[in-house]
Amino acid sequence: MSDDPHSSGLGGWSTEASTAVLAAMCDVAAQDSHETDTAERLVASAAEHLFGVDFDPSAHPAGSPAQLAAVLAYDDHRFFAAQMLVLMPYADTSVSDAESARVAEYAEAMGVHPDTLADLQKVREGHIKRLLIDYFRRAAADVKMPGDTRGIVRRTLDEIHQYVGDPKMTAKFLPLEQYPQGTLGRTFFDFYRARGFSLPGEKHSLGDEVVTHDCCHILGGFNTDGAGEINVAGFEAGMKRDQFGWELMMEVIVDFQLGIDFGVGLVGYVPKTGELDPDLVMIGVRRGLECNVDIMGPGWEFWDNAGRQVTELRHQYGITGVDTVLMDPPDHPATAD
């Protein structure tokens, strides 16, 4: 992986480095004697979809912190490895003390201290309210629309206003119904209507702050059930390649893998357990790593791209493996039990 924040995938990783990360993931999983096979599947899926190496988790010796630190010489490799290790305790529907402690040992050996590790420790300790406050403080700084200079208080008030109802905002989005079929704007409109979502500004809407997130659903090919929310979060983590990108993934895993309400109840979603699909989430991460633009970043504007074809945008952004322009709504949406 190069220093370019939008370099392609996991280029630059040797087989030795890739195998060392996978062995460390196995080591973390081995700390929990009650771990399900989801952890083993997560390692196997990472080997296939991210690292592109042959690796049998059940037959390979586990790694160690010193071994991994010795093999990984680059800071960006160590950062990525730490994120893979933080994922492992979430493979089960509860976080064990032993797994969390082992991840911390690896991070210390590599000299990296990602926010997601601090988040993991708060989850283990049950400090969800504290985690929620820290998370949204960072979110206010890291997720902004082009030209947005509002502070967190102003943005929060604007979102509440849209939830109550903002006809002026809705008037901006209603014309999307008239856009040509297959454009991002028309697909966005149909995506919302098919799922019963309120457009930004309509009563009980989540506002225009989530527009780029939903564009990730559409462009990346991820549905709106619990598993789809985790998968699109994997896409966003790979796409953003920074601390907060991986925190986005953590937040959704807490909601839909651990079944802990991390604020989704306030916006009509229902926490669930066991929604993490190892194969699909790693495909999501890979798809995000291959994406050459940060769709959620301040440099990308929905209205600049609303009139363009979804297929054209996917091709330009390097998003592959997705054929359907408008997905049917899921049988079990994240908004229902």
C-alpha cells in the first residue's frame, strides 16, 4: 500500500507481510475459547479478497506481536494491520477481555494507537455513552459537505430542523424524479421512495448529511438491511483510508453485530445481532480500497454528479463487481425487527 491515500487496493504487500497479518488475526481469535467460526471465516475472507494469498486459518500457526512488528516496516501497513486486528473481537456477538487485550499488545508492538482500538476498549468496558460522545465529536470534524463551514451546534440544529420538516430543502430533491433513468439523481430518488425513506427536508428525514452515505450504498452496490449497512461501512472504511473511516465501520458493527444501540434507535433503525457476513464485508473493504475518490469527502458533490449515469460513475471511480443500478429493497430492512 503506497502513501497515496487513493492508491489501488493492497498493492505493495509482500506475501510475508500479508501472511503475518493473517496469522496475527488468528492469534487474536484464539484468545477466546468460545469464539464462533465467524472469526475463522473473517480471516479466510481477508486472505482471499484483500491480500490475495492462500491461507488456511485452521492449519496455519498463530502469530505474535513481536513477529508482526518485525515484518511490517511501513506505517501505512501497520495502520491497516491494526484495523484488521481490531475487527477480530467483533466477529462474535460479544467482545472478550482476552481478545481486546491481545489486540492492544499488537498495537503497542507496532507503535500504532488507532481510535478504533480505544473504541474497542470502551465497548468491552460497556462505556457506550462515552464512546458515543467521542465518536460524534470526531464525526463533526471528519464528515462535511463542500463549502460547509458550520460548527457542530449549527449542523445539529439544521438536522433537527430537517427531521421536523424543511419544505425548502425538500424542494431541492423532488425534481430528481424527473431525471433520466439510470442517473445518480433518479436512482437516489427511486432508492428512497422504494424503501419508504423520507427525502431530505421531508418529515422524519435524516437530512442531507446522509446523502453521500446513501450514494455509497447505490454506487457500491450495498443494500439497506443490517448486513448491507455493515458492508457499506466496510466500503467507506476502505474508501476513506483514515481513522474515521474505520470508526464508521466500528459504529455499524456495534449496531448490527453486537446489537447495541449506538444511536440508530433515534433515527428509526433497530439494532440486531449476528449480521456480519465475513465474505461480504471484506468484499466491501476491497471495493472501497479500489475506489479512487472519497465520495463522503468535502471534494465530492452530489449535485455535480446527479445527472450522470450510475454505471459511468462506477467506471470512473474504479468500483467493480456491481451490475444492478437500482437494487430492490431488502426483505429484512435495518429499520425493522
